[in-house]
Amino acid sequence: MFLSSQQCSYCGSTIERGERWVREKIFEPTLNAREPSYRRYHADVFDGQEVSCWEKHLLAQEIARTSARAA
């Protein structure tokens, strides 16, 4: 259940109650003794946009992976 306001890790805007969102689990063992942390992203497309914050995040990750392989 979504109990408190959270910010989108992509755009930084607040994810309001009732909005759809995606949670990405991040494992960073050096930061918090192997407990996962989470990043949240808007799942819905905003007016005037073609893709959601979640989709933009995934595209940016893929571009970074592709660029790293090409180098």
C-alpha cells in the first residue's frame, strides 16, 4: 500500500496518491548491509509526453549499456 508521498527518481516530481508508479529494487551492499533500496518512477505518460518516466529510465539504461559496449 502506498502510504506516504514519494518522488520520481527520473523527473523528481512527487508521485501523488492514486497515480500509477513502478518500484525498482536496488541492491547496494556497501551502503546498507545488503538490504535493498528502492527507486520509484511514474508509470503513466504525462500530457504532451510520448513515454513515461519509467520508460525514459529504461531507455537511458539501454543507451548507457550500448555505449559501454561500443567503447
